[in-house]
Amino acid sequence: MHNVLQKPDAKQFAKFALVGFASLAVDYAMLIALVELFHADFLIATSVSFIASVVVNYFLSVKFVFGRRDDMSRKREFTIFAVLSAIGLGLTDLFMFVGVAFLSIGYQLMKLISTFMVTWYNYFSRKRFLSGSHA
């Protein structure tokens, strides 16, 4: 097991997972607060909390996971990150809608399920388009 974590991709994914858990904590806590305390619609709350977590995720990802590409400006980097995140938001909202409205899964559990599914898209798309020198 120790040898697996020494591989650059495994180390990078482990860092990505830790950043993801921090972002999920922001996302999930905000979702619950918006729905339970402020009685927001679960889809609106999902979108708002997701966007807040993307901001946290961006800064942590650039600092600890993917690094910066020397051939890319910060503006372009953030634009790509935002576009990839918007696609992730669309997937999350789709999974939430289908899971809650059609499969009768509680929004709290469906958020965790959708996060797990979208995590794979996030990792591979960000690695492909944003990966700098961190490993």
C-alpha cells in the first residue's frame, strides 16, 4: 500500500481527495443550512452551496494539488476551472433532481451520492486541463 502512495498520480489524487473533503464540508454544511434553516429549494441550495465550495476548491487545488501551468495566465486558468466547474454543477443538479424527484432519495443522501459521481469527472477534467507541476 505504501508503494502505491509513492506514485505521483496516487499522491496527487490523495491531495485532490483531501481538498475535496474540505470543499464537500463547505458544500454540504451550506446546503443543509440553506434548506433547513432558510427553507430554500433543494436545487437552488445545491447550486449556491456548490458554487461556494468551488471557490474554496479552486484556491486549495491550485495551492496543493495541481499547481500552476507556466504557459497559462491566472485569468485563463480560472476561466477553465470555472467552465469545468459549471459542467460539474450541471451534473450535480441533474443527479440531485433525478435522485430526489424521481427516485425519492433524500436530498442529504443524494448530495453525497452525486458528489461521489461528479468527483471522478472533476479530477480527470482538471488534471487534463489544469495540471501544473504538483504531484
